[in-house]
Amino acid sequence: MDFGTEFKPLTVQPQEIEGLSFQMITEELGSHNFSDEQYPVVQRIIHASADFELGRSLVFHPQAIEAGINAILQGMPVIADVRMVEAGIAKERIQRYGGEVRVHISDPDVIEEAKALGLTRAIVATRKAFVAAPGGIYVIGNAPTALLELIRLIKEGTARPALVIGMPVGFVSAAESKDELRKLDIPYITNTGRKGGSTVVVAAVNALSLLAVRQARGK
């Protein structure tokens, strides 16, 4: 295959690519206000999205990292809003400590109830999730309605998540749902604006699970 005279093959070994990428991210991001505990999450989100604007827009509750690590080490479930998020999460690291990744968006009873009530499946799936797991890590990357419903349940006191990773992408209620999340005094990881999505929240969960493994090994 002829790539032209200007093409130069990649000389970095496959196992070195991630490290080189992280080095480039650190250099390009420059000065920032993220703590040492938060930065690995920021770094992996930028790595997954190649979006520095998104990375700079991240907002962390002061207890977010500690809460996420503790939840994983205690075997709490990770509840995803859609199957794309579930598919991307490194489940082995969650399962290692007794946890599991759950998603209810395509459950037959959720589909049936959503049709009967005239609600989005994301709303009904969130209601089902908190009944089974009022705690846990809730991960929302696609459905602003799921995040808004979770916020409502938190305000009512019926849902008590250990951590909310809420970064739905889109135009209708995406930015607004994140604005509402930042008003709550619970551990959360979110961002400002419309950007977000499955790859972004997956990167956050995977960064936390890596931190959890490292913490457990250090004990």
C-alpha cells in the first residue's frame, strides 16, 4: 500500500502508545486547577475524546474520587444508562471486588411501563435501578432525562448514590441537567455544556477502577 512519500510509519511500540498519548495530553493541557486525585480521570477522558475543551470543562465534587474508589472496593454496582456505556466499562476490575455493571434500558418490563406511562425508557429504567440499588455508582452519558429523574429521586431522598457520573451529550436538557446536578451536595463528576457521551463516562469509570485497583494493591 502506497501512503505517499510524506508518510512515516509509527515507530512507537504498541504498549508505549498510551504512555506517549498521556504525555502529550499533559503537555498540551498545560496548567490546570485539577487535583492530583482528579487528574487521572481528566487525562483518560481527554484520551478517549481527544477533546481538551471537554477536559477543561470537567467539574468534580470534592469527595467524588474518594467516593468512587470506595464504592468500587466495597462491591457496589455500577448502573449505566445505556448498553453502549455498559459495553465499554472494564468489568473485570468492577467484578474483582464483588460489583457488577447493570443497565435496565432494554428490560422488557421497562419498555412496557414506559409505553404505558408515556415516559422515556431512561426515566423508567432509572426508577427500576434505584429500587434495586439506591446506592452504587450511577453513570449517565446519553440520557438527560435519566439524569433529571435521578436528581429528582435524590432530592426526594429515595435514591442515595455513592457517586453520580453525569455527562449526557446533546441539545435538549443536556447542559441543564448537568447544571442541576452541580447544585446537589452529593459526590459527582460532571461537566459544563452540551458535550459528553458514552466514551466520556466510560473513561471516567475505567479511570476510577484503575485507581481502586492501585489503592487496594497499596494496602
